[in-house]
Amino acid sequence: MTSDSRAQSTADVIAISESRMSRQAWLLFWSMGLLWGLPYLLIKVAVVEVSPTALAGARTILAALVLVPMAVRAGALRPALRLWPWVFAFALMEIAIPWVLVANAETRVTSGFAGLMIASVPIVGAVVSWILGDHHALDRVRLMGLAVGVLGVGALVGLDSLAGQIDVLSVVELILVAVGYAAAPALAARRLAGVPSIGVLAVAFFGVAAMYTPTTFGEFSHGLPSPKVIGAVLVLAFVCSALAFILFFKLMALVGPARSTVITFVNPGVAIVLGVIVLQEPLTLGTVVGFPLVLFGSYLATRSPAKLS
């Protein structure tokens, strides 16, 4: 085989590998969009009978029962424990604080509104990347995306406020959640890149579970909620938490922390559709106007000349 033919063969192998990786990334992307669009409906169902803190505790306790044994078998606990301060910081920003805030907000706003507010995560992520030193994170086009996204959030909140359908505290809580969801992947990529993801997840979930165990067991000791709520909690814990985070770390390894947050393009659509169909939530003017603006702004804020691969 000549050097030219060997070079061509190598190029073909690389192209095939990149194609497969691209398909894997897109499969993970759509899976995550669905898995993290579903929780808003389930949270709305659960908070009728379970407090936000107990709900976060139940999710993390049950998910930890799956993740910790997996990490032990993989020998991944010790590397994560060596960097436990960073793992704990990740857990606070991605799990402990956001899950309580989202559930608390959903006691006052619709699940679709919560999902759409958190669709601003890629916009916040672009700002976080710029703060961390990525000077290309806010070029002219991405700044335009930031402006369009903020306009979309403003339209959502403003128009729904005029209709008397918005709670200000819930808006603040959901903005804080968006900040946490944008910052956590960036922190994981910078400080935990060499640590097995299953170890990071196991330690993070175990730590948060330990935080919320007293409240959770204290509340459930007075009696279990209805079967419908128990079902919602189980799906939240095992599917939308344990499984979803394993897939999210795989996606982040393929496309990077900033672009992995683009799953929020799909999440709000899933949340809105489920809210309208299953919970009979109203499709408000703010949602109709704000939804496309937020998504288009997020697209511009995270756009890259390279394809998802």
C-alpha cells in the first residue's frame, strides 16, 4: 500500500469515526431533551403532596442507591473523593439548590413556564464562558443572541405578568436555577475533567442526599403520598436523575460543557406540550411570543461553525 493510499485510508477511518460520534452525540442530545423536559410535569404532580426539599431529598436518595454501587464497581469513588470540594460545589449548583428552587417555583407557576424560563441556560452559559476567559463566547452574533434571548424572557414574563399569571419570586428562583445549570457543567469541565463521571455523580448525589435525608424522612414518616405521586418521584429519581445524568456526562464529553446545555432547546417544548396536554395548563401569549425568541437567542448565543460532533 502506498503512502497516499494509507493516508486516504486513515482519513476514511477518521471520517467514519467522526460520523459515528456525531450520531451518538445527536442521539444523546435528543434523549436528554426528552428526559429533562419530563421532570417539570412530574415535579408539578409531586409538589401537590410533597415539599420541595423532601422531593429533592427523595430524588437524590433513590438515585444515589443506583449510582454509588456503580461507582464502587468501577473503582471511581476514590478519584472523586480526592476532589470532593469541587464535586460538592458542582452538586450545589446542579442538584441541591436548583431542584429545591424549581419545585418551589412550580407551586406557583405552570410547569411549561418553568421549563421555558430554564431554556435561557445556553444564554447564561455564553456569559459564563466569557467570564471564564473564552473571549469568543460573546462575539457580535452571540451578543445578538444574548439580546434576543433576554427579549424573549422579557416578553414571557412581561406579557404573562400583564395577565396576572406570574409570581415574581418564582421568576427570580428560576433565573437562579438557570445560572446554576449553566455554571455547573463549566466547573465540571475545568475542575473534574480527569475524574470518572460515575464517581462524580455518585459522590454528588450521596452528598446532597445526606443533606436532605433528615427533612425527607421526617416528612415521609408521617405517611406516604398517593400512588400517583410515588410514581412521579420514582421516575424523577431513576430516569430523570440517575440515568439522565449518566447520559448528560457522556454528551458533555462529546461536545463540551457549553454546547451540552443546548439540550434546553428541546426541554421547554416537551415541558410546554406535556403541561398543556396532561395538566391542561393554559398556552399563554407570553409563551407563544417568548418561546421562539428564547430558542433563537439560545441558538445564536451558542452557535458554532463546527457541527455537533
